[in-house]
Amino acid sequence: MLIRLATDQDLPAMLDIYNDIIANTTAVWHYEPHTLQMRTEWFEQRQQQGFPIFVAEEAGKVLGFSTFGSFRPWPGYSKTVENSVYVAADSRGKGVANLLLPPLIEAARQLGIHAIVAGIDAENEISIALHKKFGFVEVAHFKEVGWKFGRWLDLKFLELVLASPNPSKGGA
């Protein structure tokens, strides 16, 4: 399996993965499928921000992707990002996410990010275990803050604190 930076050629496959997750899981709390235009704008925004998107590819097929984005839009949060790891339904349980998270963590280090936050459905024990495996710790549990599939959902925040960049660099 190859882990590499995503290109715009990967957008249809990433869109299929994301829309399946919207339709069938509580990993994303959207209700309506996204369009290719929405995914293209998302991709371009990540590129403009200098944030990586990694894909896992095997035999020419994209099996999953990982990325991070701004945690909150205010300048004081500029050294904190929120990560996402998504795997195609037929590739889950095969170690894909285990390969997608490490390059994301390393990219954050290279970019001088101080903290990575993961917002995870509290019932998603597999994703919580994955993040803990790589050093994330649970820092918050919000009760009934989401609604999907006719029920309230809890949200857990996990955090990985990286080596502290000098806050006087980068405009802070």
C-alpha cells in the first residue's frame, strides 16, 4: 500500500469515500452528500493553507485519506489543527488508518503545529483507539451535542501535543 500526497485526480474517489461516510456512519455529522465542486473547493483551500492531504492507494485504488484543517478561525489558534482520517467501507479493518495517521502527525511537526485535535463520535471506539495508539489523549466528552440518524450523539475530543514551536514566530 502506498501513502502519498493527494492530487486533484483523487477527488472523485475521496468524494465517494466521504459521501459513503455521510450516508452510513456517524463519523461525519453532515446529512446531505457533498458534490465534486464542494470537494474541489475543500481541496483548493487545504492547498492554499499549506495543509497536506494524504491518500492510501493500492493497485491504483484510493482506500482512504487523511488531512487536517484549522481548529478555529482566530489567530490565537493558528498552531492548533483538527485532523480527519477516512477509510472506504470495504477497506476498514485492514490497517489503512494506521498508515494514514503517522504522516499527518509528521507533517504537523514540520509545519510547527503545537497541537492536533480529533473530534470523534463517542461511540466510535475504533477511531478513539487508533488515535490513542499514536499518543492522543482524551481531553473532553461533550454530551448530546450532535444529532444524526434520529438520535443524540456525544462528541469526544482527543489531543496530541507536539513539540512547542516558538510562539513569537509566525505572527503570534
